[in-house]
Amino acid sequence: MTKITVFRNHDGAYLGFDCLGHAGYAREGEDIVCAGISALVINTINSIGIYTTEKHETDADEESGEIRLRFQKPAGHDAELLMKSLVLGLQGIQNTYGNDYIVLNFKEV
């Protein structure tokens, strides 16, 4: 199961996210749930880096499947829009395939 935690402050501004684990929907190389999650997460990170000026840090561990992004300050307009798009896509996967493969949580920090 892939667990994604999206971090926001008390005002609802995005502070980053953690994505951990492999979906386990199918065998490696055939897991469409894991591929969809990975595509959304990696595209969001790349888009934030290319299309915004947000200062952020990322970290990834292929073995555990962990990908982490943290903004140095709450996300501005463009990064917020990209984060909303990420959440929308992840919620779509969760609604289609269920909580056995993907769990999306929000945490106020």
C-alpha cells in the first residue's frame, strides 16, 4: 500500500508531502496503481521545480518507495495549484482502486 501524507499549516497552505510504499496492486512492472501514483508525484515535483520559484527540498529512496517534498515556506499560488492538482489525481486513484492500495491523509503542522 502507498501512503501519502499531505502537510498543510493552520491556514490550509501546503507545506509539502510524503509518499511511502508500493501499491501492491500487481507485480512489479505491471502495477498500474503504483505507476499512476509515481507519475503524478514525480510530475508534480518536476513541475514545481521548473514552473515555480518556490524554494523546496526533495528526497527519494527507491527501495522503500519513499518520495518527500518540503517547501521552505508555505506554497505560493503556482505551487498551490500544482499541489491541488496532485491531490485531485491521487483522490481519483483512491476512489477508483480503494484504500487497499493507496491511502491519502492530510496533516496540519
